[in-house]
Amino acid sequence: MDKQKAVILLSGGLDSATCLAIAQSEGYDVYGVTFDYGQRHNIELDAAKRIADRAGIPLLTIRFDMRLWGGSALTSDEINVPHGEGGDHETAPVTYVPARNLIFLSFGVSYAETLGAKDIFIGVNSMDYSGYPDCRDAFVKAFQQTATLGTKAIDENWQFNIHAPLQYMKKSEIITRGMELGVDYSMTHSCYSPDPDGFPCEECDSCTLRIRAFAELGMRDPALRKR
């Protein structure tokens, strides 16, 4: 019997790598999609490719340029990536990219529809970065309904399922689950402001959250520069 197909949005970061491992553990035939959207660096694209290759899944790279309108520290050279803030925000930080997950999921749905896949995985989380509106459960649920209403699913009497298995997990819990599933976190990249050699800065919000979570587990983040 053929496995049920699923599309995963694969950024190359810790969360999406864990999400991929979860999807595969649940028996899905997974197809990856990553985005070259004009972000500050392409290191995360290389990480996504490494992760996909290790998992043995195909990876589609979709290219478009969100620098045309900017609005984020990740898509504009005029906005600096903050350092030393600790990663805790009640409102959207400057690293929020306007409507990014809305756009990414729309591409994912279109790709899934051509594959005959009804399931899409995304590694969003509302425990960390609660200030990101496109990472919250309400958004995921609303998009699932929109995806169904805006595609042939509505006429064929089926629906898309948007899976966000990390939604209510703390970062340390995500890492623990990933290690249980054999995720190699040294292959992942989450830093917003890597050094010229591609190593994490260890000071941006994303780095701070990772380092703190690994420390809670008595570990050092394996993606950091060796000392």
C-alpha cells in the first residue's frame, strides 16, 4: 500500500528538522519545500538541503524576492538584527517577516495539490516567539480552512490538514523529541546573523533560544563553533 503523501516546509532550522522527523515517523511519504525569498544569507538553504538529503526526501526550492518591500531585519539591510534581547517578545520583533508563513503555506498548498497530498507540516511554535502572529494556533487553523475553501478540495469533498506538531512544545522538549527520532542538530542552522564562516553569532534571539534549550538538557548546541 502506498504511503500517504505530505509536504513539509523545511527552513533548515531546528524546528523544521524535528517536524520532518515527526512526519516520517508517522509514516508519511514526505516532500520538502524550502524558500529562497531574499533572506540575509543562504546558509539556511544549504542546511535544508543537507537535512533533506539525510532524510532521503526530495526538496523543491521556490525563489522570490521579499526584499522588494522589506519590512524585516531579515529582508532589509536598513534594519539591524537585534542581539542580546533574550528571545522573549510580547509583540512582533523586527525579525518578523510580514506574512511570511502565510505566503509559504500558500506555496505549500499549491505544491501539495499537484502531488495529490492533503497533509502539510510546518514547524511553527507559539511557546517561543509568541510575538509572531503567523506562528499561532489560531492562524494555522484559519489557514487550514482557507486552503480547503480556495482549492479543488472544497468541490471534491475533502480538506487539507495543516500539521503543527511543535505548536505547544518548549524548545527543550522539541530537541528531546528530535533526538529520540535521530535528528542531527549539528546539520541545522537557525541564526539570523551568522559570521563570515557560517557559524552562529550566539547572540541573536534565535541563537539565544537554542543555546538556552540545549543548556537546559545539559548539552551544548552542536551547531556552534567548536572551542
